[in-house]
Amino acid sequence: MKILVTGGTGYIGSHTVLALLEAGHDVVALDNFCNSSAVSLTRVERLSGKSSLLIEGDVRDRALLDQLFAEQAIDAVLHFAGLKALEESVRNPLEYYKNNVSGSVTLVQAMAEAGVWRLVFSSSATVYGEPSQMPICESFPTSKPTNPYGRSKLMVEEMLQDLVNADGRWSVALLRYFNPVGAHESGMIGEDPDGTPNNLLPSISRVAVGAMKKLFVYGGDYPTADGTCIRDYIHVMDLALGHLRALEFMRDQRGVNIWNLGTGIGYSVLEMVRAFERVSGRAVPIEIVARRVGDIAECWADTSKAAEELNWRAERGLDVMMQDLWCWQSKNPYGYSRLEK
Ligand code: UD1
């Protein structure tokens, strides 16, 4: 198939492009490089020995999309492009609605016009809010998110549901990611956040390479075994493969399908720090500080729906996640060099 990957040079996008190329698909990647570098795809091409077409542009640019769909016979779209920094979304909400919501509206309009009806959307476990019970099944109600980032994800999910209700030609997958971590085993591609990272694993690895002095652990008084929050961390290559399985499933299906992409196992912040130290041999000094606003105590997935319907399960365990993260971070202490372009 020929797949359009929006946000194709970003963290999850680039790993998924690699998985698509390795599976024999053709890839057209679209990215505005607002939080990523074209170097990721240069490296994907080196790793796969295959090339993809990279177009610089924005998903809100309708003329560009129309031209792209007219020139390329796209079979399906994987839509990763979007902003994802939760705190930034509180300070600058309109950017989130413009990029994440308007961007998605423009994309599906252009798809419909071009007769492309298959769409995989990068959603998030954040749409479940704070469920009263674990593990989280897809049938759990979505809840009102507490920040514009979460609201933008839920809005797009609901918009896509409405779209499918209105037009039976659509086949839409809503993939609810838990916490993506790690990197490709080669250490050639990985997560490269701009500035100070917001998420746990990039923060741990930056402390380990000396780019940050210590890790602030947000809250040591949660009702969990060691007092720190529990999350379901999933290796980014497992996550990428989940997209391929979803695409296969959607070949002869219409309507909306929702799948959790997680491992089904929860680890605490302190367990993650210890695992990283064990695997890397580096010390990660920590300081336990106040809770971060909006964090929930625990969150992990029920993965049985994806296992049954997609025949997909995350296969890489905690040590592999840490090994691959460390391999990427130690080979690329400053992420992708902007000079390499
Ligand atoms: C958040 C978002 C999620 C989004 C994901 C990726 C919510 C509630 N969560 O997940 O939607 O998809 O980021 O962008 O909307 N921690 C520390 N110190 C740090 C960093 C994190 O202790 O320096 C802790 C956090 O308190 C949390 C855990 O590590 O308990 C994981 O945090 P993080 O990596 O930011 O992911 P989430 O908040 O789970």
C-alpha cells in the first residue's frame, strides 16, 4: 500500500515509517518540522535500505494536501502530526486547537475529496481521564480531559466518530497510546524533544548523560506500593507494529475501531529509574518533589481487544526499552544534530 504519514519525522512517526518500509509499503511523509528533524528519515532510509518521499508542509495547508493526493495514489493515512506538550497546551491553547483539531479537520476534508477513506489516528489514553478501575478497557467511558492537549485529542476522536456516522465509506482507527518509550534497537532513531523534556524517560536519560543534574520525581505520596505513579510504558517499535496491524485489519472493514496500544503492565516511576540504572550502569540522582498537576496515580491498559482482533501484542519488555533508550541517548547525546541535514 501507499501510506501518507503525517508527522512522519517525529518520534512515533519515524519509527512507524521504518516499520512500514520494512513491511514493503510505500511511504509519503508530510511534516512541518515544528518539533522534529528531517535527519530522522535520512536515518530510516539508511536502516531500511529503502526510500520514502518527504514533503515539507503543514496538515492545515489544504492546497498542499489536494496537490499531494492528486499526485500520489494514497491508500491510507496515518495521522501523527500534532502538538503534544501538555503544559504548553495550557499556556497556548489556540495553537493546540489549530494544529490538532483544525489540522485533522482539513486532513479529512482533503481525504474525502480525494476518495481516501482509511485513517489511523494517534490518540491517547488521556481520553479516559481518571478511571476508577484498572486495567483500562476500550469500552470505558471517555472523560472530560483537564487540559487543552487532552481535549484536542478527544475532540478529534468525537469528530471522527461523527464523520463515520455520516458517511459509511470511512474506515477509522483510533489508537489510544499508553506511554511510548525507547528507540529503534540500532540507536539511530529515537525521541528528540526540543528543550527540557516533559516526559519521564527522556528526562531520565538526559540526567544519565549529564545534560540535567537530577530527576525530579513528581509526588512520592500516591496510593501505590512505593508512593510514585504507575504507567504502562510501551516500546515505540511495538507501538509502530500496532499501526501496521491496524492497517491490515482495516483493509476490508468500515466504521470506527478503537484499540488500546499498551503492554498491560504498569511500572512505578521509581521502578523505571531503577531499571534504567541497572541496564545502563549509570546513576540517576532523584529528588522527590510535589505532585504535578493533572497526574493520575495509575494507568495501564487492558490489551485483550488488540490481541484478539489485531493479533498484536507488545513483545519488548522493560529491559529492552531501557537498553534501546540508552543506546540512542548515548550515541546521540544531543539528539539529531541539526547540522546533519
Ligand atoms: C503524558 C500525558 C499523555 C501524553 C504523554 C506523552 C496526561 C495525563 N498524560 O503522559 O496524554 O500522551 O504525556 O506526551 O495527559 N514524571 C516524573 N518526573 C519527570 C517526568 C515525569 O516524576 O521529570 C512522572 C510523572 O509524574 C508521571 C510519569 O512520570 O507519573 C510519566 O510521566 P510522563 O512521561 O510525562 O507521561 P504521562 O504524564 O503519563
